[in-house]
Amino acid sequence: MKKVAVVGCGGSGKSHVARKLGALLGAPVTHLDAAFYDEEWNELPMAEFAELQRNLVAQPAWVIDGNYNSTLRIRLEACDTVVLMDVSTPAALWGIFSRQIRHGAGHRGNGVHNRIHWGVIKYVATYRRKMRPRVMAKIEQFAAGHATVVLLTSRRHTRRWLRQVAAEHG
């Protein structure tokens, strides 16, 4: 496990898992929200964002967290492991609200990018029905055959898996 793409719904724990994996594997961690948005929430032009990811995945080791379905193929084709944070909708909604309570709004250097508005709530509330099938199809199309796919379905499952990774790489 040297090149890891962490994907899943907002509030599912992607950034937490990416930070932990980066530390366990000794790999640099990139939070795509931090790459895509500046301090005023301006978006990086999509061509530049895609090029940035191509440069990141060319490195010998990395952990990248974020969905960004339009550029997901770049990460999936290059990774050796896909971690899909596949938590329930209530767990993801709790995740975005509890993160806001813990960290406040705005950007943090640890991959936490809080900006809750109706669009974010709607995205999280409909992720399993609308976005998850698209993500699963891309995983099947661009990662199956060369990458290990790990589905983490709860916070407890995630903690147990991270302990297992620590035991294997510690």
C-alpha cells in the first residue's frame, strides 16, 4: 500500500483516514479540498486541478483524499489501494455537523474545510442514492484489477481497519 485514493461522502471521515494512513505509511497526504479552494473559497480552474493531480499521482507514494468525480479517474488509474468511506447518510450528516462544531468554519491545515450550506447538506443527504453509484462504477472501471478496494462502512469499522494497517506497517 503506497498509493492510496480515499473517497466517499462529505463527513464520512476521508480526511481523518488520510492523515492516519499518511502517518502509518510514511506517505505525503493531499486533501483535495485544500488544493481546489483558496482561503476565500475560490475554485482552482479544472484544467489546473487535473494537472496538479497528475503530478501528485506520479510520485512514488501518496495518500489523496477527496471525491471530485470529474477527476477521480486520474487517482483511480494510478492508485494501488482505494479506500471508500461508505458510511450511512445519518453518520455522514453527523460528520459534517460535528466537524463544524469541533473546528468551526473555514480552512484548517489538517484537511478540514468547513463550509456548511444547503448545497452541502443536500449533497451529503443524497450521496448514497446519487453519487455513490457513480463512484462505484468508476472504481470498477478504473481501479478494479490493479487496486485493492477497501469499503469502510462505519466509524468502528474504520478504527478496526486502521489498527490492522498499523499492525501490518508498524
